[in-house]
Amino acid sequence: MRALIGTHLPKILFLLALLPGIALTLSVYTADERRLQADFERSADLVVDRVVSRLQQHVVVLRAARGLLSATRGEMDRGTFVRFLSSIDISDRLSGVQGIGFARMLAVEDTAAAASEIRLHYGLDVTVRPDTTQSWRTPVVLLEPGSARNIAALGYDMYADHTRRSAIDHAIASGVAQMSGPVELVQEITTDKQAGFLVYLSVKALDRPPGTRTAPVSGFIYAPFRGRDLIEAALSAGAPLPVSLRITDTGSPDTPIFDNITAESDSSMQVARNLEILGRQWRFDLLASTTTSRMTRYFDSLLLALISLLFASATALAVSARQKEAVQANAVAQAAAREADYRALLLQEMKHRLKNHIARIQSIARQSARGATDVKAFSAAFDARLQAMATAQEILAGTALAQADVREMLVRELRQSLDAAEVDHLVDGPPVRLDERQAHAFALVVHELVTNAMKYGGLSSNGSGLQISWLVEPAKTSDRSRFVLSWVERFPAADTPPGKGSGFGSRLIDASLKGELSGTIEREFGPEGLRIRISFPLSAPIPPAKKRG
């Protein structure tokens, strides 16, 4: 028996040493597979994010164009529109879009008005087309830049096409940007054709051509996209990623919007993502773009197997070392995943804040345009209200908790018009902090109150003073504490402003208090002037009062 064991001992030891090596080799192989898959999925998510971000950038441009069109009540000429597009450089920084245009919505019997509008902008006699059985038309009357492709689209009635009409109807109903399903663009006048789509944003309050019947909306700011051009532009915005991509609209899966998957793509690594984008459901199929040789791809596993064969006697030590490396690799992977999650959270927060600021600025622009009598008045009101927001943001940026002090906001606003020594005697109240949302709204309210006081009230040439004080009412049961501001202006009764609080500034104050602060305002005009009481619940905690003495 001993002789037999002695004879076969090298083989037994070899096998005993080889088994852990085999097991370890398989473990490393699996770890490599998981690492490669995780790296690929991160790259795939970056690809999807680039596409979505590029589309969102174009939506921001559409909103800006709608704001410009609304500000001019639809009387914007082609030159102004061209200068606007040149300023945002859609052909370079925002490449991928064919242009930005405006389609007028008219009743069928008012088709001639669209042809007249095109003649006014371009000096061309264009026939509105195609024939339609619908009651409404949406012909393209303005589309820039004025390339040969875009000129070919002038006069095209998008409402006559079912796919485009569906997106238009959704844009009317929702009031937000709406994307169409895949179509062949009217701009496809060459043999190099691509699948395309359009994004519509309804424009409601514009002056209509004389004699035309009222439509559901005045028209649409829209953007036509060639699928391949847009996606290639989005993917080029950063370092190249080793991912092949196919994008399809789930409503039309047989017409890919983009597809660069080739025979060299690695089908062993693939993921799919389904996203709702601008009212449409898109499917992203992503594969690794290149196939590396298995010798290179699994070099660690092959090397370990070779070492196990050559140095079977050191298998235990090799296993221990590889286990430590596996633990370290897992820790690094977890740290990388946490960092990726944190970056994603920061990115989402940035997008959220950008959307909020853009929406607020658009609202200020629209409101300022409605209350302005000319461009100079609009610029003055718009700049002043943006300055009020900037002042609040400056205070917020200087605090660790993103909170703003009420006294500091009031003093900064008053010091724009009064000497520092005067301001210190006008305000009185305990320390109160507002969070970011409340600070922005409160800044706009204070700005409007100071502006009215300078024009008509206690700080005007006929006024005799202004006094501002505030207090905090303690919380009742489960309610939050309430901030109460007393604003008293002294001026002759004969100087009471016309409308007594019905002007645009007063409406903006009311809207900010009710919509942003969930508060109330009370105005009382008397023989000695104006008394205002503002109240709203606090979100931020009240700072402790400083001890005196």
C-alpha cells in the first residue's frame, strides 16, 4: 500500500494542488466577467444620458424661442429670429437639429394667411400642402437656418400627417414639449435619407393674422431632427465610449431612429433601457462595440491557471493572495459604485435646480413682457427682478445651510436706492432665516414693495417715510411658526396709486405669496398712507436670539 501510495503520490499531490487552482481560476474568470459587465453598463448609461441631455438642451432652446415669440406677440421678423439662433449657435454647440421653426395653426379656410406670412418672411410664393381632410392646418411659416433643406419644408402642413398630428394634439393638451414618432422629414430632399422625428411646443397667446378664425393655439415652436445626425452629435460630446447602440420608438419598432450595431459588436455584453422621453417611449439596445480576443480579455485567469500548473506546491499561498485581491477589488468596485451613485445624485440635483431656475426666469420674462409698454421698460423690469433673485441667491450661497436672513435681504434691497445710514433706521425685527425657495419668493416680493414705495409711496418725492418691522408668531399645535411682516408707508392720501393694488407688481406679489410661500397679504390705504401686513409659515428653524450686554 505504501509502495502504491509512494508511486502515485506526485500525481495525488498534483491533483490536490491543481483542484484549488482550478476553483480559483473559475472564480477570477467570473469576477472578470462581472467587472467587464459593470464597466460596460456604466458606459451604456453614459451613452443614454448623453442622448437624453442633448434632447433636453434642445427643449430649453425651444422654450427660449417660445419666450421670444411671446414677447413680440408673434410680430417677430425673420432677422430677429436668425440673430437669436446665431446667439445660441445651434449649428455648432447644439448640433444635431435641422433648425428651429414656427408652424401657424389656422382653419382650413384661412390657408391664404399662411402663404402671405411665408411671403413676408422669405419673399417666396409657396403653396400650402398637402391636401387635407382635417379642419385645421399647421403649415411651416418660419424655419431657420435658411438652408435648402429647410426652405423645402416651408408651407408643409404637418397636421395633415397622422404621426405629426398625434404629437401636435398631445402638445396642445399637455402644454409641454412633445416628441413625434419616427417620420421622414420634408427636408429629406437628397438620396441620403434618415429616420427623423419632431419636437413640438405649443404657443398660445399670440396675435393672429387679421380675419382668421381662432384655433386651439396660435401655433408651435418646433424642431425637426434627423435621427443619425442627432445621436452622433450627442455621442461626440465627450470621450468615445466602447458601445454600439440601436434606438427605436416602441410605437414604431420597425423604423430605428439610430443603429450602429455591426457584426463586430459583442453580443455577449448587452443591456436594454426603456425611457419615456418627451411623451414617447424609446428603447435603447446597447452592445459592446468591439470584441477583444479571449487571451487578452481573460489574461488573469489564464495566467493563474498556468501558475497553478507550474507551481502546484504553492497553491495555498496563491489562493490566499488572490482572495485578498478579490476583497480589495470588491471594495474598489463598491467605492466606485458609491461614487457613481453620488455623481448621479449631484447631476439630477443640478438638472432639477436648472429646470426650476429656467422656469422662474421664463415666468418673470413673460410677466414683465405683459406689463411693459416698450422694450426699454421690459428690460428695466426684467433686469431688476433678476437682480432681486440674484441678491437672494448671493445670500444663500454664503450660508452653510442654504438659508437667507430676512434682515440682510431687506437691507440689501433698500441699499440699492438709499444710503446705508438711512436703511438701518427703517427695519426692525428678530433674526429669521428663510430656505432657498422662500428666499427667492420673498426677494421678489420685497423688490416689488420697494419699487412701489419709490414710485408712489413713502420713498417717493411726496412720501414722508417707510417703516418695516416683523415678528414670529409661535406654532399652534402641529402648525409651523408664522412670519409676520408689517410694512408701513406714509404719504398724502391724494397720492394713493391708481388701482390700489391691482397693478402688475401687486399681482406678482400676490402670486409669489400664495403660490410660493402659502401666505397672505392685507393692504390698508388710509389718510396717512399705506399699511401692509404679510404672513406666511416658516420652513427654516428660527435662530436663537443673541444675548445683549
